[in-house]
Amino acid sequence: MDKKQSIASMEKSHPVDFTLFGSMGAVSARLSNALISGFNGRRFEFMDIGKFQVMAHSGPLSEVNRFYWKEILYRAFWASAINLMRHQKWQMACVRAFETPANFLAFAAALRGLLEGAQDAWYSLGPVLPTLARDRAYIESALSGNMRDTRFVDRELEDRLIHFIYARKIAKTDRGMLPDSHMALEPKDYRNATGLPDDERKAWTQLYDDLCGICHPTAFSLIAGWKDENGVVQIGQSDDSSQILALCRKYDAIISTAFSLSVTTSAMNLKALNWFSLPETKCADVTDWNFESIPAWREAHTALSKQIVN
């Protein structure tokens, strides 16, 4: 992804992001900064659920479809925006932990948060772009009030977007009182849902395990603070900068994948929302960003070209 701006320029404006995470880190920092400035104060008004249920039962289908899809697009913007804001904070925390004096523990904790956030985000936001592309004409018809003869819903997308905002750990005694979409999954379930090839999923799991081992702590992460010379234990300061760079180099490919699952996915969703005649979900700041090199974006445009609506 790019904004008609060279990688060299990105590196110059975000040098620490580039040092840690390569071109993907610098571009993600630039993209997040560019888009997040336009989120502050954005408002979405949702219809009361009881009122919607009454309308869904007895109102005209054109209005049911119009309100349903308006609120789905609201949720897509809301979740994508919040995810970019969260990613930016995790990435900034990584950068600050590398600045002098470097703090390897703080870096590991922040990168762990970024990694978990990326897989969680993909679970909910990954389906948005292909769905909007596949059903663009139908959704636009619903938004304009022209879909009068059938009720057009997408429960899977609806539940995924609700999941992103409301999912949390729920006590067993309360589970029957809340919809399944409100129940958080286990980390491994989000990781498996990414659909990564086996080798990449293995690398992701290994990175996550290493970060957990650093934070908990475990023997391999404690060794940096002491050494044993012929039975004499000597405590000493670790070289945190070197440890951070070594971790980033070891897992550079999978860290870039995490950035893509989170930042690129959210940004493409926001650009796709510009396809629709809904002012509240327009994002002018993403217009100049080019995603043509990304397979998911190209596939979305292929799906757009195949739509036929009677």
C-alpha cells in the first residue's frame, strides 16, 4: 500500500518504525496517522432495538433494509476506526520502548498486545471488504430504499462486527442471557481464524509464545539478566536494544503479516465504504491511498465487476 510516497520518504518520517518493522512499519505509522485525524468526533446514531424490532415485524421492507444496512456500514466504520486507533497505540508503545533507554520487557508486552489485536481484528474485520464488494449493488439498493420485496440481511457479518465491539469473557451463569456474538474466543481460535498457511501460523504461534515467555517470565527470558561462570552467579544489566532488534529480525515476516491483518484490512474497509451513498461513513483521507498491489483489494474489484442485480 502507498500514498504516492516513496518508502525512503516514509523511512525519513518514521525512522524508528522503519528500523524495528521495516517498510511495513513505516507505512503503517504513516497510514494510521493520516486516517485517525479524521475520526475524532465522528458520530453514528443507532435506532433503539425495540423500535427496530417493531419496524421489522410490521414496517415496510424498504425501511427495514435501509436502516439495517445503514447500521451495518456504521458498525464497519466504527470497528475499523477503533482498530486503527488501537493499533497506533500499540505500535507507538513499541517505538517508545526502543528509544533510549530501551526497555525490552515493555517492548515485548506492547508487541504481544499488537499481535493479539491483529488476530482479533482480522476475525471481525476480514469479512467486511469481500462482503461489501460482493453485495455492493444490493446494499446500495437497500440504502436508497429501493429494496421493497425481500428482507436482505447478513447475520454473519453483523455478528462479527458486534463481536469486535462487545465481545468479552462471560461467566458461565450469564451465557444464556447474552448472544453468542458477545462471547470472546480463546487466543488460539482467533489465530486459527486468520487462515494463514501452516508455516506462517507456526511462526505466529512461536512469536506469541516467546512474547508470553518474556512477560511472565520464563527461564529463557531471565537469562539476559545474569550469567553463570563456574558456579558463580553474576547479575548484570541486559542489552535491551540488541534484544529488541534480534526479536524483530527473527520474526520480521510474521510481524509484517500482523500489521497487514490489522492496519491494511481496516484501511481497505474504510476505502470500500466510500463506494456507498452514506455520508456518515465517507473517509476522504483514505482516497489517495493505493491498495492495488494487495490481492484482497484486487479480488474485491473483480467481485464488483461480476454483480448483476435484477
